[in-house]
Amino acid sequence: MTMFEDDPRLKEIEFPGEVDIVWARLERCKDHFESFGTTWAEHLATQPHSPKVEVDKDGNGRLALIRHKEPPLVLSLFLGEFLYELRAALDNALYAAAIIDSGKNPPPKAESLEWPICQTEKAWKNHRNGRLSALSQELQEDLYSIQPFKAESPAWNCLAILNDMARIDRHRAVHFITSFASDGWMRHDEQLVKDLKVFPGPVQSDGTLATFKWLGDFEISPEYLDGETEFDVDVEGVTLTPGPNSDVPSRPWGSLANRLIALRLAVYEYTYGLLDHAIELATTRNKQDQDSNRNVTMD
């Protein structure tokens, strides 16, 4: 099944092959996503890390995640390819929409067409007046309505997330994959363990999960400090930020897996919506032209 399969409107207009490329890219993303998940699960099966409590002679302690084995580099490659396919699908969809919109292949300003992802109104206006100037006003409005600066929570906007992640991937070559302390609990003896500070989120480069001051004159044990932490995978440097329905900072769309699912779904909805509107506009325009021609013939 592909986009617009058996859509009766396609009999009335030229339907560009680029639409099939959009669908192929979205399907390819699923392959990269599944490969990422399988590889991460295989990595965890090797027990690549373990917790350890360390206390120096002055009583300064820390709970750390000791890495015995780094995540496979191929995880970064799967992620980068996933992001590339999504970004390319947007551009392919815009090119196809421009063909449908203009009735010309290649469309006007073909060499400069690029799906806009703008953080400010000014950036949008520059893009609209340049790269998008040959598009119909209706399609320009479609693109305008989904820009990150129009979102209630821009940091959670899927286009903004995709643009940021894809930009990092281009400039750094790969995303660095890390463990993320996503959930857990900790209890401690308040008389002997002081100044306990827990670091949820991306595991720090030295593996520190928590720091504390140990006042005992004997070796610390789980009786005095104990806990359990759940880890999942994420990209290094992920930013915690309040979302649309909460003031509590958290990862946009939750885990990395949920975030990638949200990105693919958003790209599908945006590309399908733009193409569907372009088809509708072209179909209506063709019908109007046919009606006009019939009226001229009758006269």
C-alpha cells in the first residue's frame, strides 16, 4: 500500500513519481528503527554496565554506572539514517506538491525547493519570499501553520526536533548514544548519609548517578544507601523541557523510541496533508477549467 493508492482524483491530474519515493523513505525509516531496537537489546544482553558505590577517605561518595562496554557505533548510524530519510521525505513531498500545484515537471524554482523548518516569523518570511514564492498561497499557508514558532511548545514540535537532530547528525557525523536514567527509587539513612544529590536523565560522562557525604566510620552498605534505576537509550545532550500539558521538564515525547515514532508519524501526516491539499486544489482547478471551456464552446 502506498500514499493515495486508487485515489480517483489522480485520473484528473499528473501524479509525480516522487510521491512513491516519500512513501519508500517512510517505510525505510521503520527498518532503521527496528534495527536500532534489535541492536540495543543485543547490547543490553551483554550486561554492558553495572552500578558501584565509591567513598573516598574523606567520606565523599558517589553512586556510579560503570561501563564495561560502550554502545555499538552502528546505533548512531541507524539513527542518522532514520533522520536522513525523514528529512528527505519532507523535501521529496514538497517537490511533488509543487509539481501538482503548478502542473509543471520540473516545477518552478525546482532547484531551490526545500521543506521549511523555521524558528521565527522572520525566518519564515525569508523562506516564503524566496524558496516558496512559486507555490500557491494555499500551500504556503499549510506550511506556515505547522512551523515550530507557531507551536504551543516549540521544543516539543516534531519539525523542530527533527531539524535539530538532523543538524547535529550532519555536523558531528554521528549522534552519540548514551544511557538515560529514566525511572527508579533511592533510600538512605538520614543520620549517616548527608547531602544526597541524584542526577536523573542522561548518564554523565564519568557515570555518576548520585553524590553524597558518608559520615559512618565503617564501610557503607545497602542498609544505609540503596536504590534501583531503570535505564533506556537516548542521544547525548537530550534537553529536558516542559511540555504542552506539564510544567515539569521532561524529554520531548518521552523515551527516544517514542520520540522517533512521533517524528515519523508527524512527517507522514505533514507530507500526506500537503500532498492531499495539492491534489484537491489541482482537481478543483481542472474542473473549473473544464467547465469554463464547455461554457465557451456552448457560446
